Amino acid sequence: MTPRRKRMILVGILLTGMAITAVLLISAFKQNLLYFYTPTQIANGEASIDKGIRIGGLVKDGSLQRKEGTLEINFLVTDEVNEFPVTYSGILPDLFREGQGIVARGKINSQGVFVADEILAKHDENYMPPEAQDALDAAKTLK
Amino acid sequence: MWKFIHKFASPKYFYNISGKILPPLGWVTLALFIVGLVGALFLSPPDYQQGESVRILYIHVPAAMLSMSCYVAMAITAAIGLIWRIKLADIVAWAIAPIGMTMTIIALITGSVWGKPMWGTYWVWDARLTSELILLFLYLGFIALQTAIEDTRSAARASAILALVGLVNIPIIKYSVNWWNTLHQPATISKMGKPSIDASMLWPLLIMIAAYMCYFAWITLKRSRCELIYRERNSSWVKKMVKEAS
């Protein structure tokens, strides 16, 4: 075996070893690396109730309620299968609106309501000019 | 084929040919940047949701793409240097490292500036952002290891192994948005099926990506030449060239 051959095999073993380690690590940490839980995952009991967690999903259309004279808002987070009530009091990101994807950090209280202490907006991977969105909305109302 | 590669890997031949490629490549890069930036900052429309802030996309996405492809290029050249003991490959890997690191820093900073108005935060520890930060540390480790070891050949060998080990992070960055729930949105351009970016915004983005890539090629050649002439300073062809020039 030439030294070059030897080095080639060594690099090959190194790469395979790393790949296997990575696959094992990733599958082991699958849950811990979740940045947020969806309402369905919470309904299935995948998230711990007493610990602080993050919930992610869309703000359900028509569910947003603002309390007069305060910053408090109540809304439902949905993943189109299950939904979960969220209450929050504080400053919201610009993108926050009904139908928008959000991630809220907080705890589920005894009434089964998610009390958020931080809300982040999650934007999707679609980019288009405003006119294109207007055209899409117009097409939707025609249907 | 092998003959050509060996010829190309000879320091003198590489020095001469790269000297010829550099000027036109530099002009192409400049032209692409001008067209791309005018398209990105003036001609493309604002986004339906993000408004004018979307223009960070044209800086952020190419930098993030390059931060990963630089790493792959660096790891491949380092591996070639490790296996075939080609000096030029070591030099190119060394030349790429700070470029890739800069791209990573640009991607992280622009992403953070973009995150504040859109997400409501500069930084979150989600899988995409964290793995990109690890990439920065890998570049730093590679550079630190290279500079820590006096002998260039053993420095190249040690850092090549580090580069290969770190390669595992690249698919993690790329697919983090698909494997885990992250705050960062999934990929736009490489998404199969319906296009998720409007044509009026896609063309400046593609030109910017091409501009970044040409810049990467240009600066890599330039840095490699400098390092090459430095490492070969005692060889006869360099001495002869210097004598002729002076």
C-alpha cells in the first residue's frame, strides 16, 4: 500500500466516522433542538407543561382580541389541525397580524392558556411585490 | 488529464496563468456587482410583507451561500493537500479561510440586522443560526491552527484534518430549517415546485450570487498568488522573476 493510498483511506475513515457521529447526535438531540412546538405537538403531550417552552404557528384569522386601554392581547395559535389560546402583554414585532406565523415564549398556566412573555414573528420563504399579493387576494375573493 | 492537473499544480505555471485570469475576472466581478446592486437597491420592488427591509436579502443570501461553499472548497483543497501532498492545494485552502470567515460574519450581521425589524429580535438560538455561528468558529479554528504551527507543512496537515471534521456542519446548516422547527424560514430558491420568489426579485438575487462567486474566485486567486510567491521566495524561478523585474 502506498503512503498516498493510506492517507486516502484515513481521510475516508475520518469522514465516515464523522458522518455516523453526526447522524447519531442529530437523532439523539432531535427533540432538544426544536426551537418551538406546534399546537398539535402540545396536544399530543410532547411538550413539558411546567417548563418554559415556545409555541409556534399561525395567528388564527378572526381570533385576535385587544383589551381596551392596555397592551394585552389574546389570540389563538393554529397549525391548521389544532389550536391553542395565547395571551400576551407587550410590544409586538411589525409583522404580527392575523394569519402571520409567530413563535411565542412562555408557560402554559393552570387554565390551559399559554402566557407569553415574548413574541417573535416568523416570516415565510415567499417574496413578492405588493401588487402580486393584491392580485392573489383578488383571485381568492373571485373564487 | 493527470498531466494537466500536475502542470496546473506547479507553482510557476499557476502563478503565470492566474496572472492572466485575474484582470478580466476582476472586471466581470465589478460589472456584476454594479448591475446586481442597482437591481437590488433600486429596480426590484419592495416585499408585500417586509417592505423595503427585504433588500437585505440581496446581501444576506449570497453571503450565507458563499460561507458554506467556501468551507466546502476549503475542505476539499485541504484534503487534496493532505492526500497528494500538493503544496498549491495547501496554499489555496489557506487563502480561502479568511474569505469564508468574512462571508460568515457578513451573513451573521446582516441576518441579525434583518431579524430585528422582522422577527423582533437580533438573535435566537435556533438550529440555523447556531450552526452558522459554529461555522464561524470552525473558520477561526482553522486559521488559528495554521498560524499556531510554525512549520507550514505540518500546519497544513493539522488544519486539513480540522477542516474535514468540520465538514459535517455544512449539511446541518443547509438542512437545519427542514429538520427542525426554526425561527429562520426554509430555503427559497432551491425549493421544488412553485417558485416562491417573484421574478422581479429573483434576477437581482441571482446576479448578486454570481457577483459574490466571481469575487470569491478573484480574491482567492489573488491571495493564493501572494502566499505562493512568499512560500516560494527561495526557489530559482521567483528569484529570476524578481531579478528581471528590478
